[in-house]
Amino acid sequence: MALHLIKLCVGVESIEQLTDWIAQDIARQRGMGLDPEDTHTTRMMPKRIPELLDGGSLYWVIKGQVQARQRLLDLQAVTGDDGIQRCRIVFDPEVVPTEWQPKRPFQGWRYLLEKDAPRDLASIGGGGDELPSALKAELAELGLL
């Protein structure tokens, strides 16, 4: 059974904004002649790396709701310019929409067990006639979703 991470997607208002940001970053890296990677650096290194890399994903909390996930490809220890050890998370750039699941704010990342992870929308027949993100966000804020 895969183990996952969950993290707040700070500064992002929607899945569309997240996918646009990823596409822009990958295009920027290509423009610099680099092999593009979708990465995020965070302070703490997980201890359960083998379980996370055995099919795990990072679930993104956007506007108080788990809304999407990205498959984990690698977790790398890196040292910042300030000499502090950090974790560089490497993702599959595909953002997979999930069922919305409310989540209160927290710092850093947390482990997320497979049994507690929201299902992919595609696996439950979602994704075709979905409500617009703005409407879903409004309904979620009102506690109706």
C-alpha cells in the first residue's frame, strides 16, 4: 500500500493555476537548455522514503480543500545557500484532480495513508461535466461541498 504526502499549495487559487505554473516553469527550464523537472523544496526530509517512492503522491491542499495530486518521482537531500538541509521533491508534472476533501491549515507536509487519500476524479467518473473551479470553491467555502 502506497504512502503519500499532503501539503498546502500556498499562493495557488485553483488547479488550473497550479498546472499553468508548472507549464511555465518547465518552459523556462527548457529555454535555459536544462532537462526540465517539476520540483518543490521543503524544509523537512521524510523518513519513510521507500514507502513514498513505491507509488506515492503528494496531495495538494488548495484553498482549504485537497483538490489534486502529483506522483512522487524522487526525494533528494539538498543544502540551501544558507547551509540548511532541505528536501527537494521531484514530481511527475501531471496534476491529477481528486475528489475535494476539506483540510485545515498546517505547516510543512504530513504523511497521508492510502485509505485516507481522496480518490482521483477520473476513477469515479468525474472530470467530464465538472463544476467550474470558482463555483466549487464557493460551494466548499459555504460548506456545501
